[in-house]
Amino acid sequence: TGGLETVRLPRPQRLLAAQAPPSTSSPKDARWSSPRLQDDHSRLAVASLVASSETSQAAIDVFDKGVAARGVPQRLLTDNGIALNPSRRGCTGRLVEHVRSLGVEPITSKPYHPTTQGKNERFHQTLFRYLDQQPLAASIAARIVFLMIGIGLFALGGWAVAALASGGSAWGIPLVIGVAVGLSIFKGLARYLEQFAGHFVAFHSLAMLRNYFYDHLEPQAPAGTDRLDSGDIMNRVTKDIDRVEVFFAHTLAPVTTAIIVPILTLAWMGTSVSWTLAAVLFPFLLVVGAVIPFLGSGSTARAARELREARGAIAAHVTDSVQGVREVLAFGAQERREAEMSAIEERIDSGLGVQGRWIALRRGLNQAAVAAGVVTVAFVAGSEYLAGALTLPQTGMAIGIAMGSFGPVLAVEEFAADLDQAFASAARVFAITDRAPVVADPANPVALTPGDIEITDVTFAYPLEDTGIQAPTVLDGVSIHIPAGKRTAIVGASGSGKSTLAALLTRTWDPASGTVTIGGTNVAEASLTDLRSTVAYAPQRPYLFNDTLRANLVLAAPGASDEDL
């Protein structure tokens, strides 16, 4: 890597950070880094000083030299080429396998290039780069513009009809139409940007929430996941997270605009028409946006919790019925399974009924409040016009503003109906992610040396799920000596504890009392990675992903060669 030491390149800290702190003894000891070069020619020029050829082995050689000189990095940025990181072509490169075996995360640059994009693609990529920094702010800003233009169109219509009827306007019909068309175009653009930014947040939120769920579920495996219903877990990670995403992507922006836009609207009406009319409109906006949406919130929240639980139960029931269809038929349990499903469906129907009745009532009251607000503003504006306090165009504008001002606050009831289910879904998600792992790495792990296995006076009972009550004891004061270098078989009746002994060896569970040692080391004092790389375990019901055998095997050893496999 001599060529790399003599090249000074900008902003390396964004791309590759070594785990070891940099030395300041000389420039030669600077933190090992890799630049992000945008130009193909400059990238080739630097590469020619480092690698002997454009092959996977040459790239691995350069990487290994860097590791030897600077330590193992956290991430490695590569190009998308076949020799470096061909993941976008649907395969895994040798360099990727090599760096992953060292615990390094391989990353690549984005798959687009500015010189190969059309104007539409460049616009979207520029928008993406902005949204990476301010996604919710962009959505809120675009929504404010969209809603204010909508109110402006109502105001323009009311003003134009009154002004043209009274003959006191310098604007002709073509000009009014032109302005309305222009505002409509800008409104459509603002709506598009709001939807684009909102869905940008939505899809990123979904990815983050599902990664969060998996990151907290994996440490609980296998003890914490074996007794969970697979259908219910799948429902939580899909349907429930879909509901939680609504809060982040489709609630924060409407809530914010339901406060900001009415304030701007009332200020506009007060300054351009009459503060009296603004004061008349205000209580109707308050009732529609802050009172009616929360009527029956306690009942709908309880119904939402019951609904999410029932939908999780029906997902688990269907999964169990399909996977165990042979057992259901063998034992003639079809009618019982159908009756169980009908009972769950009745719970779902009951929850939907409660929610539907309250939503219908709230939306009916909202429509009545909107009509009452517009009529009241029109009546007061008409009175002020007759009293000479307002002109006819101002009266028309006031009525138009009143008609358009309820859009932002009506949205509160729309997302409030989903908010109950979002909170109920979040509770179901956190009920899984907040669980502590049954076993964990010790604070100061001890190295594990293969040797004799000693099970000494071990007692164990499986805890009953979510009750804290223990089931009957499976192992009671069991002691076994398993010598190294021998093949030992443990036999017994079903339920006698054979699989439990294997689970204790791999620390799927920890015994209530007694010890399990390998080579004289208590397995509870060794790291889980060390232990499970020492003890091989073939369960009774293995799972194969819908992929090749090779892809399934390299999950455990990403850096394994064909000879290893």
C-alpha cells in the first residue's frame, strides 16, 4: 500500500473508520481510509498505484495489507464492480465474503451516476438527498403550501364572484381563470411533493422499524422465540409495524399543519377582512379539530387493542391450521378449528363495530360543525356588509376562506381513527422487543477449551409463558460425565429431558441450579459466540430458507470456501 500512503485524499472520515485510534507520530501512521472518487479516471489512477490487477484476489491482497498496517475497519466502501462488490448483480463476491468474515460491513456507492441520468432522475435524486436530511420538514412545508393554496382558491372564488357581480373589480374573468389555473398547478406540485416526502418517510420508517424489531428479537432466540406463534410474530412484524408507521409518516405532518394552517388562516382573515369574522370562525375550527375527534377515544382505544390482538390470534390460528392440516384431519378436528376461528372473527367484528360507530358519529358531527361554521360566518359577514363595515368582495372572500379553512382540522379526525390502532400495534411490537434475552453474554467471558463435558446436579423446569409459574421439573439433580473423544448417546422416553440437556449445553436455557462445564469451564462463563462455535447442534426440526443449500450454509460461516462447505 505504499502508493496509498503518498496520496492525500479529502474527507476520508465519512467512508472508513478504523477501530484503533490513529497515531500522531508521523504522517505515515494516519488513519487508514478509502476515498470516494466520483470520476472513473481518477479512481483508476489511484487503483493502479495500489492493486496489481482488477481481480478479487488483488483487492483482497490490498485489503489485507491495510488491515495488517492499520487494523480492522468498521466499514469498507467499494465500487459496484464484479471483482469488488457484485451484490447488485445478485451474487456475492470473494472480497465481500472475506471482509465479512472479519466482521467488516461492506458498503457500495449508489447505483446511479449523474452523467447517465435524465432530468427527471436528477430531480428525484436531488430531492432524495434533501429528504435524507429533512424528510418530515419537507413533508410539513409542502403540506402547508398545499393547504394554504387550497384555502386561497376558495377565497379567490368567493372574492371574484362578488367583485365581478358588483362591478367593482379591475380583474376580468380571463385573469381570474388564469390565476386559478396557476394556483391549481402549484397546489398539485405541492401535493406531489408532500406525498413524495411522506412516502419517503413511510418506507424508511418501515425499514427502520422492521430492522429494530429483528435486532431485538434475534438475541432472544432460541429460548425466547420457540414458544411464540409464528403467525402472530409475522403479524406483528408486518401488519402491526405497518400501523405504527402511520404515526411517523402520516400523523406528525397533519398534526403540525392542523395547528399552523388555521393560525395562518385566521390571521389572513383578520388582516384582510375582519378580526370579528376571525373570532367567529375560531371556535368552530377548535371544535372540529380538538373536540370532536376525541369523542369516545377510550372506547375506540380498547376496541383497537382487542382488534389487534384478535387479528394476531387469527393469523396464528390460520398458520397453525395450514401447517398442521394433516393432524387436524387425522384427529377429526375440523369443526373445532372452524368454531375457534368463528369465535376470533366475532371478536374482530365486535371491535370493528365499536370503532365504526364512533367514527360515523364523529364524522357526522364534523360535517354539521363545518356547515354551521360556514353559515355563521356568512351570516355575520352579511350583517357587516349591510352595516357598511365590509365591501361585497370582502364578504365573498370571508365566506370562501371559511369554506376552505376546515380541511386541515378535518384531517385530525381522519388520522385519529388510525391512531388508536397505531398505539395498540406499538404496544404489541414493544411487548416483544422489550423482552430481556433468556441468556446473555457474561461481563467478562472466559475462553472455552474443548474437553470433557460435566453436568453436575442440574435441576431445570421450563417456565410457563407470561405467568411466572414453573411447569413440572424436567431435570432434577441430574449429573452426567461425557468424556472427550467418545461418542455418547443419551436415550429415554419422550419428555424425559434429552433435548433439554442439549439446550443446556448450548445455553439455550440456564439451569435453575447446578453447573454445565466443557473442558473444566462453566458454559455460563463463556461467550455465546465461543460456546456455539464449539458445540454443534442439529435440532429435531431444522429450518431451510428457500434458497440453495450453499446459501443456507454460509449463513453460519459467510467466509467459508467451497472446500470448507
